[in-house]
Amino acid sequence: MRKIRLLVLAAVFALVVGCNWMKEWREGLDQNRQRSSGKIGPWTAREAVEYLNAQAKLLQSIEYDTVHVRCFEKGMPTPVVDGNLACAQPRYFRLHVSKMTSDVDLGSNLEQFWVYLKLPGDPPMYVYASHSDYDAGRAKLPGGIPFDPDWVMQAFGMTRFDNTIPYEQVRFVQEPPSSRRSGIDTHPPDPLTIPINEKDRTYTLAWASTLPGGLLVRKEIVFEADSATGTRPRVKKHVVRDSRTNKVITSAEIKSVQTALVSDGGTRSQVPVQYPTHIVLRWEDQKFEMDLRLEKAQVNQQLVNDPIRHLFEPPKVTGTRPVNLAVGEQFEPLR
């Protein structure tokens, strides 16, 4: 169980994205909000991708002064740890949490990603790999947990998507076929839409992908179909499924957001952009859940190449020997 706990913590920066910490850990704030009841209209894959890309254009960086992390292993909660988190395009990321004898440092820059873990009762672990080695399948985390370091950018809303990918689309039936006139049908064809869940009132953008290592997966982004205002997120969930079994491998559910006014870069007018403040990460096989609440966000500050803080450089830890996961060296926790 210790091994699984370490590995899941190592994978957290694949999907990291609070509210007021003094409130209880509970489900999202939108449970009791009124929801619309009218018919959901069509939304094409192109429109969904354009929305994601517009958000990514606006949200260049974000830093949270405070992050509260609580884990659940087979339903049992672990103590809360506190820290801070920073993220900037295109693939800069740093999460550092600590509590007395615990220390977790996870990060990524343009060249590599790293994981440093020091937990009570366990010897320290410090591993790293280049993005090129990871993407080529030459670097794998111990135990082979599948994750994509670039998912952190997607979870924060900083990823730009390709409109030419064959996203899943279906026909949006505007009226029952039985109501159409027999004979020559002059009715225009039903428009395309990404799949709609009428019960949950959501859209799902889905496409086929391959994880490093060759696993075929289906990636999904679930959108709120109704108006997303206040703390209600427009992007509700990111999911990775095994293409063969359709089983969920991992997911990131965005529970709440805040809205910041940022420059649109063109007219320099101030436009709104959402950023996550509460997310729940789940790894199904490991029966592991991580609840993150992040506070005191600063949006679109200069974070990269900071001459003082060096946010996105691997830590220098006295007495540790970082292990390159791509060189074929047998990994052993540092002692």
C-alpha cells in the first residue's frame, strides 16, 4: 500500500487544479442551485474547441499562495497538508506541500518533470525524466501508473486543442422522424453536435488518444450545458478511459471556479476567464482520491524566468540522488 500511495502522489501533477478551507470538505457548492429544464441545443465539436482555445489564450499563468490537500485511500482520509502551486504556459508547473516531517515537490518545465517525496516512515524518493523520453515511452514511473504530465495544463484550462482531430459527433434530432412528411423530404438535415446528456444537462467532447507506453484511451471533457455563473464551472470534468473496456482510469472533477478579468491581448479590454479553485482527482484502480482546494490566486503574473524565486527549477535537496527514469536504472527509494 505504501508503494501505491507514493506512486499516486507522484502522479498528482498530471491533473492538479479553493474555497474557504474552514468549511467542511463536502461536495460542490452547486448542488442546490436551480438548473434549467428546457431542451439542450446542439453544440459542435468546433464550437467546444473554440471555447477551450479562447480560454487558454486568456489564461497564461496562475499562482495560488495556499493549497490544501486531503487524500482518501479506500475511503479513509489522510491528514491535510498545505503548500502552494504555480502553473504557466506552455508546460511549467510546480506544486510544493509540506507538513512537519513531510515534503512533496512536484514540477515540470520545458525540458523535464520531477517528483520528490519525503513522507513519515518512508525513505525519500527523487525521480525525474525529460518530456521527450516520457513521450517516447522510455521513462515510466515505478509501477507503470498511466498519466500525462501535460494534463495539468489541460485541467487548468491552458491547453489549446486541434480542430482537425476527429472528435465524436452525433446528429441532433430537431423533430421526430415520424412527424416529417412522407415522400420527398425537403427538411434540412439535422445538425451535428457533440454528445448530450439530457439528465445531467452536459455536453461531452471526446476523442481517441494514446498514452505514452501505447495504451489506447478515450479522453473526455464534460461541459456544463446551462449558464456557468458564479462558482459554477463551464468545464466540469476531465476523464481518461481505457478504449478497450471503457473503464475510467483517472478523472479530474472541477467542483468550483472563480472568474478573473484579464486583458484580451488585442483591444486590451478586460474580459472574464474562469480558473479552478476546487478539484477532486480520482484513480479508480488504486481506489485513491485527492481533494485540492486552492486559495489566493494571482492570474497572469510573470512567473517564468523569475530571477529570485526560480519557481520551475528542480529542487536541490542535500543528501539525495535524483534517479533518471529513462536510463534503465533500477529505482530504489533514497535512504
